[in-house]
Amino acid sequence: MPNGPAFGPGGTTMYLADSALGTVYAHRVDPATGTLSDRRVFFRLAPGTGSPDGMTVDDEGRVWSALWGAGEIRCHAPDGTLLLTLAVPASQPTSVCLTGSELLVTTARYGMEAPGPRPAGRCGAVGPLPDHRAGGGRRTVMRRGPFRESGGAALKFINNGHR
């Protein structure tokens, strides 16, 4: 099942998730024709560790991907190296969006009776992610561009209407 897609800065790389295979591919894009070529595995998840779903790319070329079934958002460098894993209080994050100061996450309740304690957590609900800490105990907020320091929570939840 295809998900994404997301385009790198400059529009010459397209990332597309094959959720069923747990794989995100990177494709070269010809800017003049839109033709895709040179497909390569960008990252692949181990079986049973979630499925890549919606994603976005920041100005530095880092790919932020929601992992359905894993309750995580992962950030990968342009070469596919895993840089950061953020736990989400919902087992089914569906997509991510970078704003000027925050990473917004959509979640779904599909297949669940009601959102409740983890692993369901805030599936289909709206609410902030508790503060998290990145390297050196510093709080990090994602934005389009380099990481910056912040005293606030990094993620907010948006109900995307999936039931």
C-alpha cells in the first residue's frame, strides 16, 4: 500500500512508502518531465515494528515518517541514517507536518473501539505529546531547517477524521 509521498528540497527526490513491506523508497525525479528513476531503499523496518505511513521532508532534507502500529515518528538523514525516534502516545500515527515551530502529528482510531490507554493512547484524539528530551538532555523542537532549542512540547495532535 503506497503512502507519502514526500519530496526533498529542490524537488529532485521523491520518497514513497510501501507500508505493507515496511519500506520507504527514494526515487530520482526529472524536474523537466516528472519521470521517476533510480529507485533505492531509503529505509526498511524490521517485520512487526510498524509500517511507514505519511511523511514530510524538512529544509535540510531530513525525512520525518509516522510509523503506524509502532506509535513513533522517526527522522532520517538524507542518506537514510536514523537520527531520531519520538514516541507518540498513540499507536497509529498517520502523518506528520512541519510548521514554523512544531511537528504536527495526525493519528487514527481505525479498528479500535475507542482511544484509551496505550497502545491506543490518543489515536484519533487531539492533545500534546509530553516533553521529550534529545541528546544531552536538551529539549528539541523540530522546524523546517536546523533543530532549535525550546522549552515546550514538540508535538501537537490533530484529529484527521479517520475512525
